[in-house]
Amino acid sequence: MKIVITGATGYIGNHLVKVAIRQGYDVISMSRRQSEYHKLSWIKYDLFASSPVSIPSGTIALIHLAANTGKEQDLDNDLELRAVRLLLSAAKKRGAKFIFVSSQTARPDAPTSYGSTKWSIEQEVLAAREFVVRPGQVYGGSERGLFGSLVKVVKKSPFLPGFFPAPKIQPIHIDDFAEGLIAIVKNNVIKSRVLCLASPTPIKFSCFMLAIAKERVRRWRLLVPIPILLVNGIVSLLGKRLSSRLGFLK
């Protein structure tokens, strides 16, 4: 059974590859560079290429993780939409299930290009009767991606922002998220929809950061009260791209 994964060398993608291989799947990586798994089948893939995409026959699912992680001003809604249309077409030709990993910040009135682009892509995927997955705050494993950025924030400063009113997140361990994606691949009963993979119980973002400090840095960190309305303060502490991906820029 073949699974194609775009962005297979990223934080989530790399872990998903390991889980899929352990479960007996033949994984094909679609990325700009080859995976650390030298025996892994590889298709060179550029998210912004305009040429048609082809995936191997026998592919049962295409999981789309690749995303533009550049600066906010560099995000291009039209280019990412074109990429998804090409991938959807490739999946349809092989009769493969298409799974788009989106974001909880996706919505039509999102204040950032990141959130609005994700929402636009979701509409394209749902119109094709395929699957959208909105993950909670993924954590654990290697210190990469958004999780890695948060760990760096904790390591750099003895103080952490204690925003109020307290924003909440829904965490999910990377093991559970990868298993959830594979479960969607296996399930032939579930219909096209938006699926949320996250803890059902939200926790305060500050508690999440303190947990990172305790488990990853082995240090105590002092919370400094900061009004959530001080958006400029949030941006200066976390950076604009990180803040928008966390959904703080509203």
C-alpha cells in the first residue's frame, strides 16, 4: 500500500514517514530534497512549480503537508491554491484519498495571509469531496517547526508572557497526530469533511509554555502578565509569523 506525503522532510512529515513505515506502508516522499531515509522512494517536488504532478499507480492516499513557511508578505494565496489543484488532480487520476493538513487559524475573515490562505485551500479540497485536517498545537519529538520555535523562546528568556485574558490552545502529541492521519487513510467509511485532531480539553497557552520549560529545558520560568490586546508586544516577543500561526493576531 502506497502513501505519498508532500513535505515529508518537515517536522510533522518526517515523523509521519516513520509511523507509516512501521505500519507497513510503502511511503513516497514528495519534497525539494531527499529524506534521511535513503531507501525511501522520492519524487522531487516544488510547491510552486506550475507543471502537472504525477504520483505512482497503486497510491491509496496523498497527504499534503508542504506549505509556504516564508515571511507573511511572501505568502501567495494563488500559488498555493494552484499547487493544491495540481495535487488533487494527481490524486483523482490514481483514485487516491487526498488529505490536506490545514490550521486552526483558517477562516474566511482571518487577519493574516496564513489563515486566509489555509481557509481558501480548505474550500478547494472540500469542493473536491476530500479531507481537511486541522491539527491542534503539535508538540513532542524533534525540536523543529512551530514546536521548535516555542522551545527556543523558552530557552532564550527566564521570563514568559502570561497573556490575559488567557488564550487557550488544544495540544496534541506528534505521535498521536501521525497515528490520527494514518487512521484517516485507513477509514473508508468517513465522508469528506473538516476533521480536528487535538485534545478535547483546551489549556492556557502559558501553561503549555511552562510545561515546555519543565520537560524540555528543565528550568523554571516566571510568567509576566501581558494584556492580550497589546498585539505589538506579542509580535515583539514571538515574531509576526509565529504569532499569526498561533492565532494570536486577531
